[in-house]
Amino acid sequence: MFRKQETEVLVVGAGPVGMFTALSLAERGVGVDLIDESWRTTARSYALALHSHSLELLDGVGLVDELMGDGHRIDAVAFYEGGERRAELSLADLPGGFPFLLVLPQDRLERALSRRLKEKGVPVHWNRRLAGFEQRSTEGDGKVVAQVEELGKESVGYGVATSEWVVEQRARVVSKFLLGADGHRSAVRRLLGFDFEKVGGGGDEVFAVFEMEAEPPAPHEVRVVLTEDTVNVLWPLGPERQRWSFQLREPQGLVSQRAKGRLAVQLGGDVFPYLDREDLSRLVAERAPWSGKGPGGGELAWSVAVRFEHRVASRFGDGRVWLAGDAAHLTGPIGVQSMNVGLSEGHELAWRIAEVLHGDGSDELFADYDRQRREEWSRLLGLEGAPSAADGAPDWVAGHADRLVSCLPASGEDLSLLARRIGLAV
């Protein structure tokens, strides 16, 4: 069956960035359709904290009160160097009405966004895959014609029946704009033909991640632990739950042969090796001797070893097709920057599109978006020169200056403010 549909904006990807972008468009009176290849929202993820600026954006769409009730407030970031506590960075001086972080699992954020979208009359169309698109221009106008496949399960096999996803229907969707918020394997970015190369000289980062009960109760601060060649973080998820992420020096030694016979954990479409309490105890003793038995003492809920890459798209869009979130950039997990900056990008795209469609804005707004986004990610990924310690900064800041920016849970002016307070010249 072949169907034709029309909308002002087609958003591809129903993660936090895609849903927030669609909601921001709907709040501005822009017609929007939202599709995702998956069959439901995520069950678990690594994105777990909302920055101060993200809370401002979510307040603008009426969600902060609900999210505050589900989340855990963080008021400070503490820095350790091995066994020594070196600094505590208070978040109280951040501008705006939310001078703190909010720890909130991604699935809860997505459920809140989904409910708000439904209230605005914007359902999420699950099991819809973007197969291709074509940009068409007319004088003073433009549109995107996208091919969308609707997926369904079909029983296959002989003797022992199994099921697989197959294309049940195809539709042609005509829109004024197409936005890709479809993650690091972005179909939109691939169809645009943009490069998505690894950046930086350090290679991939592999982290051992452990989520567990907190004994004693978790503090209201994030604890970043720096060693000579690793960055590690303890995130409180609430009074009774926390998460350790340890950067691994030689990941293959941990996740190769002896991991093959263990249980695996599935996150989205990826499967990762399971790690046990023996791994946790060894890493805590080595990286955080100040913690005693507390951070490793509670019941282990789940654990994996997972790889993070540093990548950025060669461009953030073209014509009437634009990217936001992990579709355009990837970084490490410590400062939770990729998702939070992605929310800002969704907000930026929404108001630019509304200005072009319903105001007097021109397409130059998007050239400006591309320039600003590439400049920001050049700073965040250290492509414009590594940050350095300011005059009079402590020795530990000078020793880790090239890694501290990615540890700060902020972006934009908030990031600059926090960097200065810790002794970085950015």
C-alpha cells in the first residue's frame, strides 16, 4: 500500500531530543509529525542528568514541575585526584531559575515528553523508518519529499517459528522541513552524505558502568575522579541509588575471553558484556580509595562495559534538512553534554523554523545555526586548541586541563562560567 501525507515538519527520531524538538515546534503553532524506527521509548540509557539550561528549556514547555518530582537534585560537582578531594564546584551561582542539575533517567524524561506531545495532538508514530528523501525547490519556497516505511512483525521459519521486522506499508511524506534527531546511526545524516569522522587523538573511550543501591545514602553532588590517564564519575541517582562509570585503560583485557560466557545486557540495539562485583570492587579500590565500602557496598542492579566515541558531523544541515543531538555529534559520558546540547539545538531549530514558516525569517537563520553549532562542538571536543590552566590555578587543574571541560555538566555561557571558577582558561 502506498500513501501520501503532508506536514510542515517531519522529525525523525523519538528520543529526548526528537520529542523535545517536536514539542517546541508544536508550542509555536507549527504542524509536526514525529517518527521512530523503534517500537517504544528506551528502557535504559546513559543519559541521566539535565543541565541548568536544559531545565530552563523544559520549563518553557511546562514540564519542569513534573520532572522535579521524579528527579534527584544535584547542587555541586566535587573533583578528586586519586585519594585526595581537590575541589568542590557549587552550581548555585549559575544564571537562571535552575542553578542545579537534575538527575533523571532517560525513560522518565521520554514518558513526560510523550504525554505532553499527546496533549498537543502530536502522537509518536513508532515502527516508522526513513528510507530516503528528496529536496525540491520552487521560487521562494522549498519542500522535502520523504519515503517512510511502516514496519511490522512477521512470523518466519519452519518447525520453530520466529518473528522479524518487515515493511508492511510505504508512505510519501511531503514537508517544509525534515529534522534528524535519530541518534549516532542517523539515517538523515547518512542520506545527506555528511562525514561523521572521529575527532581528537585519544581514540575511543571505554567505560565500565555499574548501577547499584547506595550504602550509605548518595550525596547531592557528582564526584569526578581523575587519575593520570582516566576520568571516572560517581552519579547519585537518588538517595538510595547511584552509578559508577570507570574509564578503562585496557578494555580488551576486561571484556574479551572471560566475558564471553557471561550474561549480556541489551541497550537499544546493542549488546554489551556483563561485569560483576569483583570488577567493581577492584576499580573502586584502585580509583576511589576514599570511598571505603560505601559506593561498592549496595546490591548491584546492572553493569556493562560500553564504548564512547568523539565524533562531529562535517555540517549540521543543508537546505530544508537539519540535524540535532547525537545525529550530529558524540562525546564521552561524564558531563552528559551530547544530549543536553542536543536539547538546545532542538530549541534553536524550532524557533528558526517557526520564523521562516510563520514569521519574516529567512533561510540565513539556518546558515547561522550551522556556524554556531560547529563552533560550539569545536570547543567542546577541543578542536580549537586545548584549554589551559589560568594563572594561579592549582597544580591538579594544570595536570588535567585538557580533560576537565568534558567533565563539566554544562554548555555555552554556563560552561565558561564553571570553567573559570575551577581555574581553566577557555
